[in-house]
Amino acid sequence: MARNEQLGQAPPAAAEAQEAVRMHVLRNTGDGQTQAEALQLALHHAVADLGGLGGMVHLRIPGDSRPLHLAVTGGLPREFAQQWGTLGWQDETAPIRALRDSALVWLPTTDTQARALPAGTGIAAVPLLAAEGSSLGVLSVVTVSGAPSVTQRDLLEALARWVCERLAHPAPTTGSLNPAWWNAEHLAGPRLQQAREAVRVGTWDQNLRTGDVVYDETTMAILGIDPETFDGRVDTVVGLVHPDDLPRVVAAVDRAIRQRGEYAAEYRLCRSDGSVVWIEARAQVVLGEDGEPAHFVGTVWDTTQKRAALDSVGHSLLHMSDGFLTVDADWRIEFVNLHAERLLGPSQQLFGRVLWDVPGTEVPGLEDRCRQAAATGAPTGFDVQWPTNRRWYHLRLVPSPDGVTVFLTDVTETRLADEQRAAAQRAAARRTTHIGRLNAALADAVTVSDVVDTVAERVLPLVGATGLFVQLVDGESLRVAGSAGYSQEFLDNFPKRMSVSDHTPVSDAVRHGAPQYLRSRREFRDRYPEVAGLAFSGGKNAWAFLPLIVSGRPVGCLVISFSRPRRFSEEDRALLTALSGLIAQALERARLYDAEHTRSQELQRGLLPLVLPSLPAVTAAAHYVPATEGLEVGGDWYDVIPLSAERVALVIGDVMGHGLSEAATMGRLRTAVHTLVGLELPPDELFSHLNDLVSDLGDDFYATCLYAVYDPATQICTVVRAGHPPPALLHPDGTVHFPQLPQNPPLGAATPPFETVELTVPEGSLIVLYTDGLVESAARDIDSGMAHLAKTLTDAQMPNGRALGATTADRDADARRLDQLCTALISALVPAKEQTSDDTAVLVARTHPLAAGNVASWELPEDPIAAGQARDYVRHQLTEWHLDDLTWTTELIASELVGNVIRHARGPVQLRLIRSRSLICEVTDGSLTTPHIRRALETDEGNRGLQLIAALTQRWGTRHLSNGKCIWTEQLLP
């Protein structure tokens, strides 16, 4: 037998068939190979077909001055391969020529290149061209017998096309050489060297008739066979197969030969050096001329590391802290780890059983929930309470091609913590609400008795107390100021006064300014035995003695008592301390009554709003600057007033002149505006009433005013003014516009009616209201002042360069930014050092329209069926808004309002729902008649509808329209 036949090379007559066999093997190679393995395999076949000394593959780096970077080599000496690390466009080498010409090139090696090679060698280079024509790289073979033949050229080009297909559709393996990943970082340095060393794919050819087998150098290394002593027989290699794996390998070989198809097997090999490795072999049966199987041609690679990794993963899964199990497509258990065994039972009793049929897994609806979750095809999960230990577990189901992987995580503590956190948040919200209501109620309390009654009504239920005692400092003694929750007998026996120096818990709290908490009668007796009997006669078992301190000075003591012993937590103590501060301030205000001081304080509070309300429709900020230093009051004022349907009224005015009488007039106007706004009067009618009010004050009183009502549902702002400068509108694009409004005379000099204008205000716009002191002075007319205002609105910026007028999603941040904008306007138009003869007020509001999905309206017929239709509309809409808790009451409200329209009014009838801070229900009709609540007699069959509406809603009212009226209600959202 000739030498070339022993090496597995086909004679020239069979070259074309041999090439076809090679390409058939390559095309039928599985998709599990990485790109690097594909390059190594193609290079091996190219070198073998051309009978070359070795080969290399360069990959192209687009945009690099040296575009070709060496990625894979085979069979080449190290000193030769080092010369081909990177190649530039100007290099006259076969790979660069092939890249430039996009065609196969063969060039003889130069003297410099041939130092490490025999004489007469050359390099055949074929470009790796993608489908769209771009070059991915070059495959090169070092030849020893001149230029390749036509057949060899065809094979090289076919190999290049196969490589490009594999590079375009890589296996999902980390580290693949996908062209999208090619950059200098991936193709240089240690990473490239590691990739070269990691790729070890050998090829082999077995003669099925003679038992001879031909292995390349890589295969010999993988199998641990010494080329010098190997006898070339397949029996020798079969003897190295692990005895436990040999039957499976033989069966795979027989099956491939019978089916004349592919052979694939992974098995252990016992090397001659005593080591055991895992290898994976794949091959294709090649038929002989007689049509019968003649050869196995295939590849082999080492999978030891992969097997070790899988064993490590399996060990980790077995001992992981969470439960882990796998089920097949029929939900039969295939694997459980130790944690899952503790829930389900021993693994030997679980394998093959359906998950929900395992004893102890009687979770209601488990099968339906598992199947429903798996049907989505995506990882999902749900919480279940395990029946055996009553603990909560989160089941996470991850679908796989052969079944489902299930993770069981104990979430009992997490759920408990979430529930406790939610309960604490709800309690905190309730406390905040109660404190807010208490603060409002205390603000209305005038006398000490009012304060005590308010505290008893609102504080005792909040903290779960049953008794209240208030003692105030009066010189060197403490006197009883009020009480609640105690018997009259106890009050009669309690001393009306006691000395601050006595040893009592009240005295200690006042002297030291620190709360005293007595958790039980035993603790009270141990600390204050002298007064324990008196305290016990009140029937209480725990006490909190809270000093009432105002401006660092004790003014009294608040005693809150409980019917049962109580542990005062840090949260309880913080709440009681906060409450004592509020109550102390209220008691001090009630006790220190001074007529002149009270008038001054009331006047000061009535001058301007202390805090602008936070409303859904607008974010507002305002500034006021007095005319001259030392003048306490002026006539400029502003207000932001919430209206029904989340509308908001923006009002600014200027009472001509300065002094107490002008301030009093301003206070009257503000009060009148609030009153008239509460009547829901249209802007022109409201101004008519204000004009009458100012006219009644005398001929010397005049006031300018601008009143704007913004409707977030329609983005329409209705504006009316009386002698006041027009508003400035700053649009989201940064442009400033002063709308043309009818110039009605000032209040007190005007003759109704007043003309109004409706403006469409884009979302995020700024409405800027101001008094004439901002834009007009002795040195500047109003036109130049308004131009200066427009420029300042456009140019005002934050330190980071962003416009102060730009919108932002954070309402709190937006309010701060608007406050800064007010400061910038005042600073620019009213310099601090400039003496002005008029005070200045500016009010800036950003509009926030209601989302279209938060407003729903329907036209209803003038027919008794309208009430039923209204209920249907309400029910469907609230279901869509996930407000099912309000469905019943809202249906009842809508039905009652629509029914009243059908009985007592006329059409057209419209129903509208608005979801905002509260749920708003409106019914509009064509009648101008205003409904009123009437007290129904026991014999009356009617007159109870509006009483029902008032009982079911937080508030309700009537709004007059140009063509009828609207009855609206508001309900708190759950």
C-alpha cells in the first residue's frame, strides 16, 4: 500500500468524490460547535486536501489600519506564525491580496517568510465573503506542491462559504467569534491565546471493512495515543473505552451503520497513562462503490471539562438552600434536591410521580395554576401555602424543551414582613390623617375648653386611651384646666391646684420638661407611692404624663391614661410627643388671649395664604414683596382655590392704596371670592358680586382683579379681568404669550356684565399672574415691563443651565423650581436696592391636564331607563379603573342624580366620571333650578335623595352652566 493511501489521502481519480465526502461531513456537522471550532475544522480539512504543511485563519477588524488579525493556526511553526499576527493593507502577502481582490490567491513564500519552511512552499489564501459581499476574513494554507489545482480551488472556496455560514449563524456558546463581536479587545492578547489553546477538534477516518483507522495529530493527543506505537487498528482504541460505556458506544456504531446515517456518542476513555477523560465523537457513514457502508469520517473533541462543570452544577443544585426539582412534559418528577425532599418526601418515592399527586402536596388549585403558568411559555411563578408545615413558598416555573424546572423558595418571613410593613404604613397613614385633622380642629379651637374637647375627641381614639387630664401652670402651682373619661366623683376628690414642687408625675414632667411613662399600677406605686391611691381611684392602669412646652417654656401637663397596662414603644412615644407639641401650642393660643395681638395676628394671617394648596390640576408658587420697608400691610393679594371636577381658580388682585383699611378691604375681597367660589358661580357673575361689594365700600375704594378658572379635563382656562394686567403664558416650547383680553374697568368703577375669554392651555404651560408693581414703575411703563417679564421668563435658568420654566415629572421638584422662578422674576423686575411705591405679588402655576383615560362621559336619554343605563356605565367604568369598592355607592349616586333629572329637570342629560385624588361623579342637565336638601317628615315619600347623596359622599354641590347646571359629588378613593 502506498504511503499516501496509508495517510487516508484519496488517489487523484477519486479526488472529486473525496471532496464531496468532506463537504458532506462538514454540512452535516451538528449546530453545537462554536465559531472557533468551526474555523479549526475547516482549516484542518483545507490543509488535508491540499496536502499542506499547515494553515491559518485571519479575521478582519473593520476600520483598522491593519485589518487582518490572526485567529486560528494549525501545523505551523511558532516562529513562522508569529510573523502573521496582524497584516496591513500595504503588505504584499497572499491573505491581504485575497482580501483586496475578494478572490482566491496563491503566492510563493518570500525569502523572509520561508526561513522556517522548506524551499518551494507557497500560500493559498481564500477570502471569507459574507452573503452581502463584505469580507469577514481570510483562510490560508501553506502548500508544498505549487499552486492548487482547479478541484482544490473549488474545495477551498466551498470551505470558505461553509465557514461564512457558520460565522453568520453561530451556536449559542460564550466566546464565539460572531462578527458582531469582532474588535481589537477580542482578537488580541491573552484572550486570543486562550481561545487558540481551547480549540482541540480532531478528525478521523475508519475503514469499516478492514478495521483500519487514520487519526490526525489532534485526535492522537485527545485519545492519549502515541503515534510512534499506534498500530492503526480500531480494536486498539475500542479497548480504551470505559467498560461501563462500551455497550452504549457499540450500539451507537451499529445503529449508524444500519441506518447509514450519522454516528454520535459521548463516553469515557481510559488513557494509557491511567487518566480517564470524557470525549465526544461524531461521524458520517460513507458508502463505497457497491453502495454499502465503507468508511466512518468524523470528528472528536475532549468534553472532560464540560462534564466536570455539569457535575459541579448538579452538586450545587442538590445542596442549594431553595427547593429545586425538574418534571418532564407530563409533570412527572425526574429530579429533586435535598431541600425539596424535606417538603415532598424521599426522592426514591418521588421519581416518576406527578407533582400534584405526591402525598402532602394537596394545595388547592395547584394543578391548574401550574398548567396555566407553564402554558405561557415564559418563566413565571406564584405563592402557595404548603399544607404540611403551613409555610408560604414561591413556586417559580421555568419551561424547558423537555419539561419544567420548579424552584421552591420559602417566603414566609418575607410575606410576614411585607404584611407588617403594610400594616405599619396603613397605621402611619391613619395617624397622619388624624394628626392633620387634629391640627385643623385645634386651629379652630378658641377656648381651653374647646381644646380639651378636641383632644378628647380626636387624640384618645388615635392612641387607644380612655382618659384625659389637662393641668396648666399658673405661677408656682398647677391648676386643672379640663378632663375627659373620668367619673365626676374622681373629679370632685381631685385637688384643683397642686404645687409644682410636689413629688408627683405631673410636677416632674413640668419641672424637667420630659415625658413620664408609667406602664402599670405597680410601676406607679413604686415611683410615686404618695399619690398612687388618688391616681388609682380614677380606674386607670397606665399613664403618659406629657409636658406642654411652648417656646422652651412649660405651660402645663397633658395626662393621657389607659384602662389596661401598656408598653409604650418608641413609636408610641414619638407620636405622643408630637401630639403634645400641637396641643401645647393650641392651649397657649387659647390661654394667652390678647385683643390687640389677636387682631394683628388674624389680620396678618388674612393677608395672604400661608401655603398654596397642592392640587392635581396645577403646581403653584407665589411671592409677595411689600412696597417699602416698615409697611406691614398692603393691598396686593393672590389665591389658589380648588373647585369641583378638579378645576382650580387662580386669582390675583390689587386694592388701590396701602394701610389697614386697604388690607381689610383685601381681606373682604378674599373672603368674598372664597364664598362665591363655593357657590360655583361663573367668572363673570362672580365679578359682578365683587364689583357690588367694592362699590358698597365707598367712592374711594377701587380694586383690580384677575380671575382664571383652569379645567384640566378640557385644558381650557376661562379668564376675566377688571383693570388688571393680562396673564403671561409660557408655553412648553419656551415662547411667551400675553393673550388679548377685554379690558373691563376696575372693581368699584365697572358696570356689569364682565366679558370673559376662554384660552386653550397646552400641557405643562405656565400661567403667570402678577400685579402692576412687577411691570410698572415711575421709571418704566407697563409695555416695557411686560417685555422685560417675557424675556426673564424665557431666560431664567437654574445653576445647571436648565430653564426654570421647564417642566419636570417630580411635582415637589417642580414646585421648588417655580418658587425659584418667582424669586428670579422679583429679582429681575423689582431690584432689592430700588425704592418702589407699590407692593408686588406674582403667582406662577403650571397646568397638569387630566389623562384621557381618567375621564369618561356619556349622553343619556330623557327617559326613566336613563338611570339603569347610568348604573351600567358606572359599573363598567369603575371595573376598568379597578375601583370595584366604590361601584355600589357610585351606582346609587348616579342613579339618584339621574332620576332627579328625569323627575324634576329637563335634558340634555350627561353623566361624567373623573378619577383623580377622589372619584368625581357629575350629572348635567338643561335646568337652572338648584336642588336643596330638605328635612323629610316621617310621612314623606320623597325629599330624601339629596340626604342620601350627602351621606354617601365626601362632599357634593351644584355648578351653574351657561345652558343648565351640573350636580357633582366626590368620594375618597380606597
